[in-house]
Amino acid sequence: MNYSSDSELMDLVFKSIVDALPCYVMIQDKDFNILFANQKLKSEFGDDIIGLSCYSVLKGSHHRCNICPIIRTFRDKKIHLVEDTIHLPDGAVIEIITYSAPLFDYNANVKACIKLMINEGALKEEYKELVTLGQSISLLSHDIKTVLEGLQGGSRIVEEGIKDTDQKLIHIGWDVVKKNISDITGITQNVLYSAKERKPIKRKASPVDVARKTGNQFAENASSLGIRLHMHLNPKVPHVKFDPKGISRMLGNLIWNSLQACQKDIQKSKHAIYIHADFYDDDHFMYEVEDNAGGMYKGTQQNLFKELLSSEGESGTGLGLMVVERIVRNHQGKIEVLTKTGKGSLFRTIFKLDKY
């Protein structure tokens, strides 16, 4: 590839770097006209914005903004920062952090200004995700340690069974190993779901099939704990477009939450969990996960879906319910919680019959 001059090459490098930036970049003159815009800005506001005023493009206004760092930069030749809002072409309003910096000519006069605009909301979300991930790992360290100890204990039982040729002991140890593998898998998946916002990958699927497969995954675990697991699934619920993996994760967390609650409840000798998939009304279907454990106090119920809050004291982090809330919200669904101290709890999630 040939270039007529080093200057042409540098211009290409500059443009490539600026276009790759994850923020809006523009260069403006004293009359607020846009002289240059990077690809991100053009892709969202159009290729024809060169020559237009920044306030007409970013605000849809005929007058310059009251908060304008460009004016101050032209005046004092310094970098300025302001927080403001801009209007996207689809009507959405986003918060931005704007930096303005001078571009000088050979006489040290400000010839133009470069403006960088960063989506403040996206920054906050990224920060929130990092904080959540850090808190999750910190709080889960005890749970992970417990699971690893369980795996070691189970493997030792298996080794003893193999050494003594005791099939019963081998099965007991293997059951312990399988349970802890399931536990560590669930912990890992919840951390991944809670740490980053994910868009549901929707496809045509059966809500009933998802409930059946998810329930079956917990059947053996429930049986080993002496908890009866009942599934009441209406086969007439039609196929809909949703994210089967996400909904399965949601149901799994609710079932696991009920299993934990039943284990914690020492007031009853017999426990049961009921999984329902049925119509809610003509336009919606629902899932219900119900248990006959100890229920929840009012304060716990009100804060159930707040991040990293748990109704299980030191035995849980609340990540599972946080993931449930996020998946339901991403499907434009609704959660209802019915609980009574000493009687049990019911979690109901409601979704549109979004038929394909």
C-alpha cells in the first residue's frame, strides 16, 4: 500500500484510532459547527451532520446550550468538563460527561475545539457490574470453601469404598460429589449472570418443557434431602418466544431457594416443593415455585431482590434471587411473592404469551 506522504498516513492512523473510541468525538469551530465527527457519532446521528451546529444535532434545538464547555475553552484556552444530556434520534435522553479541549494554530490561538462525550449511564453500569462482581466473589468465598470441602469429603468416601470394594459406600460418596459439583456450577453461573447485564436470546420453545427439564434436574437432590418435589404442568400452555436458558436459570434458582428454605426449617418433619406452569390469564402464562418451609418475615420480603441480600443469613448471598429478578425484568415479566411465617412461600413469575 502506497501513501503520498507521511501526513496522509498519520491522518489515516488518527482517524482509525478516533473511530475506534467507545465515545462520541467531534471537532467544532467558534460558531459551534461540526467540522469532524467520529464513526460512533455518525452511526447514531447520521453521516450528514458535518457543517451542522452541535446543539441542533445533539439537542434538536435552535439555540446553543446554557452549559457549554466549548465557549469556555475558546475563551481561556483550557480543558473544561461538564455533565449534560443529549437527545438520541430515537427520542431517548442520555446523561453524558463532556470534555472540551483547544486545538491551536501556529500562533497559539484556539483554531477549533475537540469535544469528547462519554455516556455517563454506561460508565455507571460498568462500575456497578465491577462492584457487584467483586462483592459476589468476596461473599461467595465461604460458600465456595464449603463446596470444595464437600468435594474432598465425597472423594475420600469414594476412595474408601473402592479400597474396601464397598459399592454402597462408593454410591454414597459419589452422591456427595455430584451434589457439590451441582452447587459449584450454580454458584459460578449466578456470578456470571449477576455481574453483567445480558439480553435474552429468544426462540420458540415450550414453557412446560423448560419447567419439566429444570424440575427433573433437582429431583434427585430433593429426594436425597427427604423433600418431595411435585410438578403440576399444564400441557395446554402453547409454545412462545422466550429465552429457554434464562428461564431455566430463573426456575432453578427459585427451586434451589426453596430447597435451602426447607433444609433450614427444623420445625417440620416433612417438606414439599410444588412447581407449577399454567395460564395466568388469557394473555399471560406463569410459573410458580411453592414450598412449605418457614416462610419469611415482612422485612426480608420487602428487600428480597436487592443485590447481595439473602434470606438465609450466612448460608447464602442472595445472588440467586438477584438473578431471578434480572431475568424476569429482561423478559418484561412480573414477580409476585406470597409468604407466611411458619407456613411457607410462593414465588410466582408472570410472562406474556408472546406467541411466534
